[in-house]
Amino acid sequence: MSKTKRKRYTGAFKAKVGLEALMGIKTVGLIAREYQVHPVQVTQWKGVIRDHLPELFEAAQAGNEDQERLIAQLHEKIGQWSVEVDWLKKKCRQLGL
């Protein structure tokens, strides 16, 4: 018996088919026939897009907050090192180094 290989679809293909189903211009059955995939698969891709769509808009804000927090930590570290360097310079002058 020969095993048939599973079809692997690219993310771009899934997005295209799922978005087309989400728009609702064509029926899921028609889209499935057009792209030669099972209607259940089209419905699943449509659901994934619908579920993750809000994250596209929230991710920018979350990333921005993380970036601001990182910048604040780095500024704090720079300030700490600056104080340490000044102290070391002062001690070196006192010791004549």
C-alpha cells in the first residue's frame, strides 16, 4: 500500500482563502471547489483569521510599551554606569593613577 502525502498549504494561501470566505462574497462551498480544498478547512481558516484579527491592532501597542520599558531600563543603566565612571575617575586622580 502506498501512502498518500498530506497536502501542505502556505500561510499566504490559507490567508487568501480564509479572507475570501470571511468577506462573504462567495459561499464556503464555492470557494472550496475553486481552490480544491475541503469546505471544513475553509471554515477553519476563516475562523482563525476572525479570531486573530484583533491581535493585529493590539500588537503594535503592546510592542510599543515593551520598547518604552526597555528604553527606560537602558537609560537607568547608562546613568548608573556614568556615576560609577565618575567615581572611578575621581579615585584615580586621588591615587595619582
